[in-house]
Amino acid sequence: MLFHWFLAAIHLLAFALGFWAVLTRGAALRTLAAGAGDVRRVLLADNLWGISALILLVTGAMRAFGGYEKGTDYYLHQPLFHLKMTLFVLILLIELAPMVTLIKWRIASARGTAIDRGRAKLYARFSHVEALLLVLMIVAATGMARGVTFG
């Protein structure tokens, strides 16, 4: 029982870390796009966003399919679980372009070459949309945890 509680707590804390990290990345990208700011701040926030996503993925999979919570059958037949997973996939799809660009920035920074800030403002917007989708995932998760169904 304690491990179930620990797993749920880590999962929820990863949501909090991810929310903070993606908003921080968005703010840092916006500052960078305006000609100020530091690329290291963007990359640090992006690292934390990535770590939180990995923690969410691992703990979520353990909780849904590892026998630690209500069971696979419950989740697969719960509409809010499908909504939560759809939101997660949307975040991943939105994240593809910023992820590729930020990998290029990491390489450029390591080589000491200039980065292309041309899309920083766009990726700041992407980050804020991802934060909103993360909040919607939390709303879906709380309904799912309470057995909310439609119909």
C-alpha cells in the first residue's frame, strides 16, 4: 500500500514539475526571442520538462498497467483515461519541433556557435499551450480517479 501511495505521489509531483518547467521554458524562450535572456535557462527548463515527462510516462504506465492501481481493464474502459492519453499525445506532437530545435541549440552551444533564435517566440507559445494541455490532463486524471463516467 505504501508503494502505491509513493507511486501516486511521484506521478503527481511530476505533473507539478512539468507544469513549472514548461512555463519557465516558455518564459525563457520569450525573453530570448526579445533579444535578451540566456539560452542556458531555456535548456535547463527544457531538461526538467523532459525529466518530468519521462517520470510521468514511467509512473503512469506502472500505475495503469503494472497492477498498482485499479487495473488495466478499468483504465482501458475509462473515457477520461482516453482523453488523458489523447492530451499526452498532443503534447508529444507539439513538442517535436521545439525538441529538435533545442537539440540543435545544445549542439551549437557545445561547439560555441550561434543559435538560430528565429522560432523562439513560436516555441514559447507552444510551451504555454503544452502547459494548458497538462492542466487538462490533471483535470481528466482527477475525474478518472473518482470514477467519473459519461452516459
